Amino acid sequence: MWFGSKKQNVNQNGQQFVAHRHKAANQQGGLSLSYGEENSETQKVAANVFKQLGSKLMTGNFGSMMQISKPIAMSLDMSFLHGVALGHTYSNLLERCSKLSALEQIKYISAYYVSGMHCNGEYTKMKSPLDPLVGETLQLVKEDGTQFYAEQTSYDPQVCYYYIQGNNYKIYGNDRLDIYVHKTVNSLTGVQNGRQTIQFNNGAIYKCMQRPTMEITGLVMGERILNWQGKMIVEGPGVKSVISFNYNTEGMLSKITSFFKSAEQAKIYDIVEVDIFSVEIDENGKKIETLLQQGIGSWLEGLIFGEENIWQIDEVKMKWNSPSEVLLSDTTKRQDLIFMRNQQMEDAQKAKLQLEEQNYKDIENRRKKQ
């Protein structure tokens, strides 16, 4: 098998290139959140939490993960806002776009979205961020000067607004994540909503109109696997990109093998297909879409368009860092997070519960004033 190591891919024009697969990729597709760590204690805690939900789930009284307080043992010293920033790890791909045509721009935009799909799971693995606090903020910066600003505006559902300033582009929008535990108690679904705009210094504007759905299996037993399904749609000046995430591709093998030239490779169920269309409005005001180019790849490997190798999983990640000065509301100043980073876990648990109680009171006060 080729997963987790070098392999030779053959693109549509017969050109070979070396690609890598993510080291934590499951043999049959998806990112293994259990990879490379001793997670038995974390999974025991998770199992106890989710089993307690069983009766509520069966009676339909429970759905959203935000309706329970997760123990500190299930949490990482990061917030939901940190998770949003992780999704923009490869935003430097956009720096290449300012002088390109619309067709070339949307290829790199597609790669930018695909490349960020593994970054949260790779970092969090078996744990999850601390529950958000309404009004908390986050400021981060990269080595190249790219800046990230975000504010949490809602708790359940989790909603934040953010702004990213690069050297040749800016990104702004909101993220909303609704997380639901399945009645099996062994899997959950994360439904992504929210809109995002990318604007380049040359004036070109692209809007992300639709987001894919996250699924995590193995919450209580079995290997914990992260996968994506559905579509992402991006529209720009005269072009449109439809990015399809597939992890059950048995009915698509002929289409996929036309790119990979290998039925074995096509059995990997984290395939990404990208269809790029030109978009015109005719004299009657009707939108006409014409397929221009197709790309293929995996969010755990890379993305190619014909002879163009747009992105690979082993490209250098440009990390986000906290600047020396941040607002008092910055999530890094949360008391529970500070205790966690100092390995004071009992104090962290107490602080977490106190912050959550205050958060509920603040939310209720806001509702009364509306």
C-alpha cells in the first residue's frame, strides 16, 4: 500500500510526480485522530460523557454538543477561534494570486480551501477546543506578517467573525459550526455554515457560498476517524469552483481512475474533485456555466489540475503565533487556558466551570436586553 509514504501519481497528461500521503491517513480514507498517541484515557472520559447522553438522545431531548460541559480531560489549551485560524494555515497560497487570471486564481483558492481541511484534526486529535465564551477575541500573526483577528459572537451555535490581512489579499467573514451527536453515540456531525469573502489587491473578489460537512466516527469505540462530505462552492469574477468531498466513492471509481490510473489508489475514500466553470450572463439574464477544467486529489495528499501540481500535503506550514500585545479579551488570557498550559489541571477544571457559568449569565443578560 502507498498510504503514508511516497508514491508516483500520473496526471491526465501522463506526467509523473512524487506525492506524499498524510502520515495519519487511514488506509481506507479519512484522518485517523487516534494516530500516534496513547488515547485510552481520553477515550474513556469521552465514552463516559457520551454514554450519559444515551437516554436523552434516544428520547430526542438532546442533539447539540454545546448543551453539555466537557471535562478538561477532553479539552486542549485552545479555543474555537484557534480552530478557525488553523483552517487558514495555508493562506499563503493566496499570495501567488494577485497577478494571475481569474481561472488561475480560483485554482489556488480551491487548493487553499482543500489544504486547510486536515489542520484542525491533525492538531486536536482525540480532544476538542475549550468551549467558546461570547465576546472573547483572538489575534494571531504569521512570519510573513499575515494577521488574524476574530471575535466570538455566539455560543450555541458557535459563531465567530474574523478578518485576515495578507500581503496581497484579505479574507473576512463568519464561521458557524453546529455539532450534533448521532443516536449511536459513536459519531458526530459538524455542519458548517457562514460566508467568506476573499479580496485581492488587484480588486478581484471571491465568495465562498457553501461549505462541506464534517463527520467523526469512533467517539466511544473503534478508531476515531475524521472525514468530510458534501460540496464547497466558490464564485468569483466570471468563474465558479465546485469542490466535492467524497469518502464513499465506490460508484465513482471509473471517473477517479481516469485521473489516478490506478484502481488501488481510487479506493482511498478521501477524494476531492474540483470542477471549474466559466460563468456568463446571456441577454435574457440567464446564467450560463461552461466547464473549463477539472482537478483531482485528496485533502490528505494534494491537488492537481492537468500538469499543474497546485498543492501538496508536505508543503511547509506557516504557523500562527500570538503577538506580544493583545486585547484583554484575547482568548489566551482565559484563566482555564493559562492553568492548562501550566499543567494545573484541577485549577483549570474549576476555572473552566466558573467561566462557563459566567458565560451563561452574560448570554441571558444580553437576551433580556434585546
